[in-house]
Amino acid sequence: MIGVVGGCGGVGASTFAAVLALVAAPALLVDLDVNGGGVDVVLGVEQASGARWSGLRLEGGRLDPAALAEGLPRAGPVPVLAADTAALDPAAVLQVLDAAGALGVVVLDLPRAACPEREAGLLRCDLVVVVARADVAGLVAAHATVSALPELPVGVVVRRGGVEAAGAARLVGAPLLGVLPALAGGPLTIDPARPPRSIARVAAGVLTGLEARTVA
């Protein structure tokens, strides 16, 4: 279970989370960032049929993993649970994540600000990836983000900027997991059938490193 969080706004954390899930498939992508605009929009499946958080009925009983996956919209091979409410119930988050964990890799698009749903998600994370912009303001913000996380494995993916990647990771205070190109233009919509190669390569490296550490 991998959480992805932006070290600052506008750094493309939701995009990286989406590509990470596509590369990891079979995987499930869970959006916990209620202020992020919806990870289904990033993947271009906002009109697809299927449940969002507001459509889940979780009162009592056990959530069946297969039923969860079948009831969600899909971006290619990846079921996507998008946030479409003002807040999420932490107990519901834990129930969903515990069911999702039976399906394969789970990628969480985490909010930057501390909130109950983020704390619930972090309880289940095996790794948190912080996407940091490599300039002074971006690295200061990313360092604050890392400092506010609980004790669990954290790594940084650096978005190219004025500071070289290894130095940027040292300033953030987390191991360097990969380097992404600088952002150009506005928000990126991902084609699930053809995710950007530059992002997919970094995502594959993150997954390989996590698998190696788990085996070791």
C-alpha cells in the first residue's frame, strides 16, 4: 500500500499516483484528497459509470474485495475510487483499504494537509512517496510535509528544478526514489492506455525498490 503526497501544491502528485497505479496493475487507486479535484478527472474517467466515495454503502458487515473492485469505474485495468465529498469517514477509509489490500497493490492519493482521512490512510501505508519540486520554496514545503508524517518509510520523487536531485532529496530529508521532468503547462490528463513514459519509468523504479525491500 503506497501513499503519494505532494510536497507543495501543483507538483503533479495525483498524476504520479495515477501512473503508479497503472504501472502496478493489478492495483486499485484510492483518492483521499477531497480538495484535489478528483483523481478520476486526471485519468479522464470522470464520466464513467461506477461508485465514488459518496456512493459506497459501508454500514455494518464486511466489504467484499471483489464487489468493491467491480463497483468502481475503471481506468484501463485499474479500479478507481474517486473523492467526491467534502470529507471522508476515517472508519470507512480503513474498511475500504482493508478490503482493497486483498486485490493487489493499493495506491493512495493523499491530501497534503493533516486530516482524519489522511491519518487513517497513513495507518495502512507501507511507503509514502513525497513528490517535491526542486526549487527553494518547493523543497522547504516538502521538508515540512515529510517532518509531519508519522514514523514509516518515506521516499522522495523530485520534479526537476533549480536544485539537483540528490541535493534536493537531502534537503527534504528522505531517500531519492526518482526524478521527474519539470512541469510544462497546466494539469496533465493521463491516457490509461499510454501513460507518459518518463513518469512510468519512475513509477516502475519505485515499485521495484519496494518489492526488493519486502523480499529482503
